[in-house]
Amino acid sequence: MTKSIFLFITGLLFSAAVFAQLQVDAGANSTICSGTSHTLGGSPTATGGTAPYTYAWTPSSGLSSTTSAAPTATPSQPTWYFVTVTDAAGNTGMDSIGVGFYSIWAYNGGKDTSICIGTTALLGGANNSTAGGCTYSWTPIATLDNPNAPRPTTSTTVTTTFSVTINSPNCPSKSYTVTVTVNPLPVVTACCEATINEGESVNIAGTGAVEYVWSPGASLSNSYTAVTTAEPLNTTLYYVYGKDANGCIAIDTVRIIVIPSSELVFYNTFSPNGDGINDFFYIGNAGKYATSVLEVYSRTGQLVYSKTDYDNSWDGTNYGDKLPEATYYYIFNPGDGSSTVFGNVTILR
């Protein structure tokens, strides 16, 4: 009876060993230095189930083998590896292992950049920090706010190539260079100073840039063109901000002196082409005659435009339709008892 019990127990142990569940161990997560390797897989990678086992590792990048139990991984970036194990009976199991990098892997000198003279540039990669005990040494130091900062600021006035050495307590040091190109400011000129009577207008022009912004803009026909028409009611100093192809900005000024006047000033041409210059029929000092009436007629006597309290807003249209190039005839009644003015104006397109 004792022998029978022994054989029964032995049979149970044998059966448990054969039919134990397949277990997969990809190994413990690890942190390495960039450019070094780590051996994947547990000790062992597969147990239980029915031997022999087959292995399939993914992704394949950086692996010495995708089918061995313990391949060597040399990843180029932090990577999760997955292993699928299949035993002789067709049972499968899966596990994963993360191979991370020490923080120095993410740090660098930053991208080459350009600035305008008089401005500053930020050096170093966007992820740079002192995490992981990393330290930085930048040269040359003369224009840096802190040569040991992860991302120092430079106020260099000449094109300069900076070098940085990044040290880590865990990995070899890394060195980078980054060049800051310094562009000069454009030579922007505003032209030209003039003296006009109130109600008159004058063109002013900016040169030396590719984009312009004029200020104050209230008395200008267009604040964003190189040439604009100024219609100041009093003496005004205009500023022009000019930007060149490098994004650098310079400023100049021009003064328009205005002599007070209430005399109506009629301009005999305008070009409503949307360029911001002379786009409207302009009557200087029209705004001083609140009860004025303007009527405009074609050569054949057709009324094409009329407005009370004219505000220099006629753009050469008749109920939204563009009128052709031609000479038109106006009647302007100031509305204050003074003489009605008759004249002509030419539309140029």
C-alpha cells in the first residue's frame, strides 16, 4: 500500500511539471547611456509549458537577434521591447521590458539661429536641465548671462559659434557647437518733410525695408505700405517702422507741418485701385462743412454719386459698380451760404 501511494504522488508531481502554465519574463527595466547595450530576457526568459520554446522580439531596431532568448539591445532612443514566447504545444505568452536612457541623452547645444543686432538669443536644447545631476560649461563666456546654465542667453553683437560640454555622473560627457548669426538693422528712411495747408494731403515714403508700419495711422490712407498719403489736421510727426528680410526692424520719422485753414481743396484725380494711395475723391476740409452736399455726374449728365456731409469716401463706384476711367463732373454745395463749387475729377485705374 505504501508503494502505491508513492507511485500516485510521483505521478501527480510529474503531471504538474508537464502541464505547468507557460511563464514569460522579458527582464527588468533598465537605464543605460546612449550608445551602450543591454541584454534583454529574464533568467530564464521562458519557464513552464512544454519545451522547446521559440522567441519573437519586437521592435527589431537595435536588436542583435529577434529570435534568441536573450538578445542584446543597442537602441538609439528609449524603447519598449516586447517578446512573444511560443512553446512546443502552441501555447503563447508575452512580456515587455523598457530600456531607458539617462537624462543626458535628451540634452544638446540647440539649433543654429540668427538675431538682429541689439537683441538676444537663447542657447541650448529645449529639454536641457540639470536633472540627473548634469552640468554645463559654455564658451566663449563674454556675452553669456550664465556660462553654466542649461540654456544661457547671449547678447553677442557679432556672429559667434558657442561650444558646450555637458557632463553627467552616469555617462560620458557630450559636446556640441551652436552658431548665432547677428544681422545688422536695416537703414530705414522716411521722406520727406513738408509744409501744407490744412485740408491738403501729401505723400510720404519709407525706404530701406520690405515691410512697413506707419504711426499714427488715423490720418494716413494706408499704414502698411511703403508710400502712403498723409492728411493731417495739424502738424504731425510720423514714425515708420521698417522690417527687412531678416526680420530686423529700424525706425525713422518725418514731420508734416500744417498751416491752419478752412479753405476747400479739391483734387482733380484719384486712382481707386486698392493700393492705399489716392483711392478716394479727396476734398480737403470737407469735414468742416457738416451740411454740405456733393453730387457727381457722368459726361452724359447721369448722377453717379451723391452724399450729404461728404467725408472723402467716394471710391469711384455707382451703387457698388466700378465706374470706368473717365472725367466726371461734380457740384459741391458747402451748405453754409457760400458759393457752390463746380469742377471735374478724373478716375484713373
